[in-house]
Amino acid sequence: MIFTIGAANPVQPQQQRFWPDPRPLVERLGADFFRQLPEKPGVYLMHGTADIVLYVGKAKSLRHRLGNYRVANPDRMRRRQLRLLQQVVRIELEECLDEAAALAREAELLRTLKPKFNR
């Protein structure tokens, strides 16, 4: 354990990993999927088996937002999000003119589809 002089609480050491973080979406969809994502606003639908929509999200930049899902780091993601990434088999994109249009489209999809992983 590492201690800092004059500190009331000891500094917790970082746990080292012996294997890389899981990348379930990269394994299923391929690295090219993430490289080809547009830097435009839009809506994305994450589908599970039997083509069921598990999650609907919106993004200012689809490339940036979906890039956050490439690595499923259990130290940085909630368990619910990790479970979602394990179930996704396909991601569908809808580009929108602007963020406001993406927000409206997301609300419409949430009302009609009621995806399991959206609260």
C-alpha cells in the first residue's frame, strides 16, 4: 500500500490488469465499422438477437459517441451498460440534420419501441 506523508487517508494503488479490456462490439462488428462512422448528428439503435431493439441513443457526433462503446472497461462502465454491450449484435444509424432533429427522432423511437436498456 502507498502512503502519502501528511495525508489522513492512504492512496489506493491502481490494480494492474494482465489482459486487455473486453471489446465485444469490435469483435462482433469489426474495427472498420467504427472507422467508417460519420461525424454527424444522429440516432443509433442497438439490436440484439431476433433483431430486438435493446437501446436507442442520440449523438452530436455518431463517430465520437459510438466510439465510447468500443472498449467495455468494467472499471469505468456500469454493469447495466456492460450487459447491453454483451447482447448487441447489430447497430443501425440514422443521420439527422442537427442535434435538435436527432433529439426529436430519439424521443419518437423511445415512445414507439420502448427498448429494454433505456430507462
